[in-house]
Amino acid sequence: MRSRSLTAALFASPWTVSFAVFWAFPLLYSLWMGFTDYQLLSPHPPRFIGLDNYRALFSDADFISSLKNTFIFVLGTIPVSTIVSLCLALLVNREFKGRGFFRSAYFMPWVTSMVVVALIFTNLFERGGYIAMLARMAGLEPPVNGFLYDRSTALYSIMAMDVWMAAGYYMLIFLAGLKAIPDELYEAAEIAGASAWRQFVSITLPMLRPVALFIVVINSIKSFQVFVEIFVMTKGRFDTSTVVYFVYETGLQTQFKFGYASAAAYVLFLIIGVFSILQFVLMRRKEPVW
């Protein structure tokens, strides 16, 4: 018995060691740094300062601005990407010629590198890019210096790209949910004379609610941590900095304030945790009976 336990412990040890070294230790160490004045380039050792970093964050205009932008990004992209992906799933769930091609085409952005997509869209959003040209054809006047160089459009342009990229992935999840709905429900509704819209409202939407809530949860966690798009497309300029970019800039790019950046990261951690718990509570209370 002891030999079997030892063998099991040996097999589990690679995962245990990697978890302790690459997850648990950095997590606890960064938590400790958040309560210190740790600066990488300072000749003095880190000093415990309690909650001073957290108090300073909420009087820091840059952090407040990045927090506001993060919430705009999350609250703006989640409903749009959920609705767009649901519409795409309903479209490709029907029988038509070329359906396989459209499924692949919609999913393709998700498997493409975010850096590549961001660089492509940076060119599209340029002053003389295709999106500016389409805006003029629609009778709109695009920003003089391009969409990414104007405070009124920069963040929303990045949000539009994020919706375009993520919609294909969420479409597949919705498609799996649509396939799981029993055909008998639709057959009974047709016999009862229910219209297509009535079937959608009374059958499709209620049955897809757990899938939709799952998509909202994973999408919100992803959106709260948006970074690559901001880094590649604007470098946080033109009022596009988010919390993760603030952490990167404060801790690793310019100021090397590890303690201050760790505190900002843990504020975001708490926000994501509260947001996720609220969504799970909502999911548990309103889960339909299948």
C-alpha cells in the first residue's frame, strides 16, 4: 500500500512541482509585493507599507482611466459578441450550399494570432485604410488621422476588432447548444401552429440560456484581461489603456514599481472574481429544466 502511494506521488510530482513553482509561488509572492514599496531599480530592500498602494491606486488618475476603459471594453464587447455569435450560429445551423465553408470562415479569425490580426486591423483603421473608405462611401466623415489616433474612436475600434475575432469561437459553442435541443420540441410547436419567431422565443432562447451564460462568463474573464490588442494597436495612447496595460506599463515598461503594479493586478483579480461569482449565482438560480 505504501509502495503504491509512493508511486502515485512520484507520478504526480511533475505537476505538483510545476504548479508550486510557476503558479502558487508567483501568486503569493505578487500578493506580498502589493503590500510593499518594492521597486526593481531601488537600492533599498522592499518595505512593508500595508494598504498604501491600494489607497494610492484609487487616487491615481491613470489607474482610474484604465479601470474605466476596461469596464467600457467589457460591457461593450460582451453583449455585441454574444448577439453576433448567436446570429451566426442560427445562420450556419440551417441547410444551405457552402455551409461548411462559412463555418470555417467565421471560425478562422479565432485560430489566427492576435498579433497578426491586430496588425492587419491597424492598417485597416489607418487614415487612408479600407474602413475610412467605407465610412466615406456611407456618407460619414472618418477621423482625420485615422480611427486609432483619435480619442473618440480608438477604444471602440479595438472593441470592434475584438468582437469580429471572438464571434466565430462563440458561434461554435452556440452551434453545439442548438444541436443539443431535441427536434421533438420544434415538431410539437409546429403542430400547435407556432410561428418561427415564437419557436425561437419560447424554445431556442430558453434552451440556450446555460450556453449563453457560459459564453458571458468566459468572455468577461477574457475581456477584463485585454492587453495584446492595446499593446499592438495603440500602446495605450489615445485613452485606450486598460488595467492590464497599466500593470505592464507601471511594473515592467517605465517605472518598475513592482509593488504598485502587483496591487493594481490584485484589484483586477478581485473585480473578475466578484463578476464571475455574480454570473454563476445568476446561472444557478435561473437554470431551466431540460
